[in-house]
Amino acid sequence: MRDYKDSLAAQVSSLREKLREWKKIQIEKEKRKMAEDQDKKFSVWSEYTDEDKIAMENLAAGYIDFISRCKTERESVVEAIKCAEEVGYKNLDDVIKNKTRLKAGDKVYAVCMKKTIALFQIGTEPLENGLKILGAHIDTCRLDLKQNPLYEDGGLAYLDTHYYGGIKKYQWVTLPLAMHGVVVKKDGRVIEIVIGEDDSDPVFCVTDLLIHLSQEQLKKTADKVIEGEKLDILVGNYPLKENDKESVKKGVLKLLKDKYDIEEEDFISAELALVPAGKARDLGFDKSMVLGYGQDDRVCSYTSLVAMLEAGNQTLGKTACCLLVDKEEIGSYGATGMQSFFLENTLAELLNACGQYSELAVRRALRNSYMLSSDVSSAFDALYASAYEKRNVAYLGKGMVFNKFTGSRGKSGSSDANAEYVGKLRAILDKHNVHYQFSELGKVDLGGGGTIAYMMAKYGMEVIDSGVAVLSMHAPWEATSKIDIYETKKGYAAFLKEI
């Protein structure tokens, strides 16, 4: 009898073990199915028709051209004005000067110091009902020349720089660099400079210590391998006269005078930046991505601008606004940054031109607005997987990215979007078949970053960060996916149409 009971107990134990194994197998199957469903959900490429792919490539071609030519805020503003005027936008200053009354359907733009621009398409609703705003920034990381930059040492001429924005300084050595910017003479003449982009142009570079002598250098931490004061640009080696003091520097000055009518003292009233030389390119065997300088945040600036210009064919309820601002990479300070009163002042002028001005109307218009803070997000990089939390990170090729909040660690410095606003946006995006994903910048305690969102949220408007996922963000060359660029433009267009 005991043997029978022992045998029965063993059979029951065996069955239980098999049941546990079966349950494990079922759970694993369910997990695989969920993962496959998730991949299928985000498999944007497989859902594209031939027409979609053509439209995507056309947008990417325009974008590549834009970031290849417009490498400074001034250049981006000039291009935005050109594109806007081609579809009927007028300068708001001219409207004010001529005392023209604006009405629904009218399109105007306003510029601040040639580095920030706001475009408006007047809607049928009163402005105090709020605007729908796409807000991006057009500044990007670079090396700025100091005001007294030119010097000679060891028979070489250099230009002293001050880096702009958050960079890994070691990434900027031994790259071919181009010079973009303006020099303003005392008589008011503005000399525009672009050197290093044409095949016949010279380029510039920051030198590095040869590997054979770098044993001590390589012991330093990455943030100290190249010091900020070592990011000086090599610009000359040809002496004007042999054995003359600072003859190489004098040779450079003679070239500047002869070719550009620039004197050494003119550097004081110049804004000259060194940026990676060369055009943006298709990336990958399949040409599915874009490699280019300054994609943070010109990828969102360009898609916002295109969506805004395309909205001109629609009758809008709320007035639409595309805001492209300067100085985001250094905290949005200054007259051309988001912390200035440029938007408020321009909105007041707009209300006045529409015959709707009052201080209360300005406040109501700002409070009742909806905004997409159009900025990039970090993309998952399998080579650095430990920096990301895979369930809450953006992936290249999976569509437009939303960050409900940014900031660092405990959401410090963040604008955390309202759940109701997020729900409203989801409905709009799904209605227009826009592929999107929600993301955080990276693992919670590794660092963080911010955008212009919190500066706009202070007015009480609804704001959320949205844009394109980027690999190698803030590096001289960054990578994006063409399909994400196209989906983001679709998302911005849907926002302007429906919100």
C-alpha cells in the first residue's frame, strides 16, 4: 500500500512539474507573440505604398539640401523667408507700416535680429481662443570665433574659438571645418562669409597630438583629452615675408583684406562659426537614413516649416504658428532665445493688426494655445545599450517621437505634459495614420536634457515635446531615419489641421 501511495505521489509530482514547464512554454510563447505584435505595430516600412516612399524620398531630398546649405541660424531664417514668401507670406513689419488689417487666411512672418522667425496663418477664430504652435530651434553646436581670434605660434596661424553648446570636445579635432557667418564693418556693411563648402574652397581644422607622443594625453578622462582652449583652428602657414615677425599672421590678414575687405579689427563685430564642412548624405547601403551636421534641431525645424507652409491650402480655425528660435543649446537666453519677449511682442502686434488687441487678449491667446515643442529625442543605439531603458526609448525607423517629459533625474527642469493633452494628440495621430512612439531620453539617473517646452508652458498652454529620433546627438555628424522625418512631418501637419 505504501509503495502504491509513493508511486501515486511521484506521478502527481511529475504531472505538476510538467504543468509548470508547460506554463513556462506558454508564457514564453505569449512574450514572443507580444514582441512580434509590437514589432509589427511599429513596422512602418512594411506599410508604405510606392506613393508613400516617393513622398518620403522627396521630403528627404529637400531636407538634405536644407541642412547642407543652412548651417547657421541666419542662413536658416533666410531660407525660411524665401520659402514663405513663395507661398504668399508677407512681412508683418510691412503690414504694421501700411496699417493693413489682417483677416482669416492671411499669412505673415516676423523676424528677430535675423536669427529667429515666427510664421502665422490667421484662422477664423479670434486669436484669444489660442494658437496652434510648432516651436523648434535652429541653433546647433559649433565653434565660434572669439572677438580677438587671430594669432601666430610656431610658424602657424590660428583662430581662437569658444565652443557653443554641449559637445564632446574630442569629436571636433582633425575634421574638415567650414566657416559660416557675417562680418559687420564700421560703416554698416555686412560681409557674408561661407568658406569651405565649395570644392575649390580651403577648409580648416583643429589639430590633435600624434599617437606616438600621446601616452600622457590618453591617460586623461574623455572630457579632458581635448581642452576647450585647445580647440583653435589652423588657418595658415605661408609667411608674407621670410624672417619677418608674425609673417604668417600678416599673410592671412593680407588674404582677408584682398579677398573679403576684412581687417583684423573687424573680427570684433563679426559672428563667425566653424562647422563641419560638406553636404549631408544618404546613410547606409539602403539609403534609409541621413547623415548630416546640425540635425538637432534642424530636422524638426524643417519638418515644422514644411508642415506650416503646406497648411496654407486649408481654412484653419485657430491661428497657426511656426516658431523657429535661436539659443536653445545654451539655455534660450538673449534677445533671440525663447526666454525673450519676442513671441509675446509679436503676438501683441498680430492682435492689433487683426483689430483684436488688448493686454487681456494677449494673455488669453497664450494660455489657450496648444504647442508641439518640436525637438529631437535620443535614439536607441545597440552599441551603447546599457544607457537606455528599452521599453521607454525611441528607435530609428519607428516613427515620430513624443517625450511626455524631459529634464534630468527626478524630472528636474521638465515640462510634464497633461494626460488629457496626450490623449487628444493620440486621437489626432491615429486619425491621420501617423506612426508614433513615446520615449524618455535615457536611463533615469544617467543625465538628461531640456527643450523650450517649459518656457512655453509657463503661459498655461498645453505643451509636449515631439520630433525625430537621432543617433550621435550633438556630434559633428548625426544620423536620422528618413521614415521618421516623414512621419514627423505628417504628425505636424495633422496637428495643424485638427487641434
